[in-house]
Amino acid sequence: MRLDGISRQRVLDLIANDTSGLLQGHVSNERPLSSKSSIRERNFLEIVDFVKGTNRLPEARGHSILEHGLANRLAVARRSEDFNEFLRGLDLTETFIEILRADPTKATEEKPSDRFNLLANRGGEEIFTLTNVKKTEKLNPLTMPHRVRCLNFFEYESIFSSVHADLSSGMRKLVEFSPEHFSPGSFFVLSGVLGYMAEANIAKIDQDFVSGTRERADGRTLCIFDNETESRMLFRSLVKALKTDGFLISEPSKAANPTRLLTDRDQSMGYVYVLKSLNPKLGGYKNLHKIGFTSGLVSSRIANSEREATYLFSRVRVAATYRCYNINAASVETQLHRAFESVRLDFEIKDASGATFHPREWFQVEIEDIERSIELVQANSLESHRYDPKFGFIEIAQASSGPEFLPS
């Protein structure tokens, strides 16, 4: 590049005013290296820098990937035929060269700290000997329960179909599990699977506990499940499993009495209504329903839904309406809200002015479960049931004096 007179003068001025010496040429006194030797020396000097900085050689089991790579690099260099000559060509002291040339296999390994003598040799096999553990047949793999394929399931298939039909018709119900009502011949639901206790060889046995010896009833059962499997669980283990995640199935009951005809003495006391929101923003909420009441017409109550927070400022659709006779509609609404408390949704919405509202009458529940709750209100038995989002209404078992051999 050629400079004109003005540019040349500027360069000369910069050189003249270079008080820090940044523009002065540097003449290297180091010997020129070939490309191959330069890379080799540069790589090895990284090992030298590591040793100087840590006062030790790099180890393959070091604390970082970099140290692992330097250890491998040093091992490769030691195997080269000109390693000694290569070291003498570097500007290193004899002591430092001896350190790099030392055989790593002769280095003594640092023993791990064992303040509490946990690593001492105590006989080797003693760790496989259990102490202070009572021997029990329950831990025998040959007797532990496993679900296996039921080869004679065809003998039980018809009764399972009958139980499913009774549950669908309402003749049988899911009942909260209680050991007092559990005996051979009982149907149950364990972790969502319908089961039948076909056999139970139960006997009283003495069991030792810290508090003393107690008599407990236990034994093997034969349980058939409607997924064509069977299991021979211990009775007490089965009871514990059902207490954790299970229900009993009630005995079949007679069909409910037909609806009583209205008379002049029956008094209408309002409506309980069920609504679905038409707000497109709530499409992700499955089975979202509002349960409310009104003493007048439902159509009049929801006429201004788009301007009321209780309706989420949106249009709504009537899913069901129940006219209440001889019972206050507000009381029915309160009972339903209490029953479905576990699936109540708490919204926070704002109106056009920015005011915040928290509607509390919306529930994520199927319409069939709401219809079932109305039936229970009519039968005056809603209080004796609890709602389970997975299984619907479960009758709360009442304690009673069951067979003597059953555990409490």
C-alpha cells in the first residue's frame, strides 16, 4: 500500500509520539521452530505449566477433563524413543526433568481418609450376615405375592361381567374400605382394578412386637382380578393395600323406588341449575360446570351473563335444571358445593375497569356425577358419601362388629 504525503506524515508523527514503545519492533531471541516440533513442544509445555502450578503430575483420574488429557499426553510422550533427548532440549532444570521422567507406576497412592475406621478389614463376608433382623417367611421370594396369569379365569368371567353391570345400573356401589366388611367372597377395587377374594386361609398367630406379643389374624388369600391375573397375597398385606388405594363394592341392592307423584301439598322452592361456559379461552378445562340456584326462572337469572363475574363475563349454556320441592334450593346448592369441594376451581378475573373477582361456583366435574349427587340429596344420603374424582361417589363405611378373625 502506498501512502500519499499527508498519510505518510501522520504515520511518522505516530512513531515520534510513541512514548510507550508499542510501535517498536520486537526481535525474538528464541530459536525458530519447525511446525512439527513447535506443536509438540507447545503441547508438552502445557504439562510443565500444570506441574509447576499444582506441584504434582497430572493424573488420569484427575478432577477435570483437562487434567485427564494432560496425563494421557504425558504417558504418550514417555513411550517415545527420543523422550530423554526431547526433555534435554527444553529449558528445564535437572530436578524437574527427573520428575517428568519418573515411572508413575512406582508412585505411592494416597490412602483415603478413614477417621472412623469404616474401611478396616473386618472379616470380609460379615457384611452379608444379617444381625438383629428377625427371620420371616414373608421375605422368602418363593412365597412373596406376585400377580400371575389366571389360567381358569373363564370360571370367574361371568361374575365379573355381572358386577360391572350392577355398578353401571347403580345396584352396586363403591364403598369406602373397612376391614370389618371384608371377607371371602368380597369384591373390591385395588389401584383401579376390580378384584374378587375367592379364598382366605386365615388363622390366628402370635407375633412378637417391641411392645410385646400379640395375637394377629393372617394367612394366604386367593384374589382374582378382572385383568385375568391372580395373586396369593397375605391377608394383612391385602388389607393394608386396600386402605391405601382401594374400595369395597357393596352387595347388590333393590332398584330405587319410582319417583313420587307431586300433589297440591308439594311446594316449589326454587331451582338448582348447572351451566357450561361458552368462553373459548376456557376450552382447556374439561367438564367445567357452574352449580348455582335461583328462586326465579333460570333463563332470567343468566340473561346478563356476559356482564357478571359469576358467569366469567361470558355467555353460558344450561346443561341441567332441577326444580326443588319441599327443600330450599340454596340448601341443595350448599350441599353440592360441599360435596364437590375437591374439584372446585378458583378463578381470578378482572372486569373492564380492572376490578378483580374470584368466582367460587365452578367445578371440574362430569354431569353424570352431578346427577348422582342430586339423587343422593333426594335420598337424604349425600352426607354419607364422599366424592372421588376418579371413581365418583363412595359410600362411607360404617363401623360394625365383623367376624372375630378379621383384624382391626
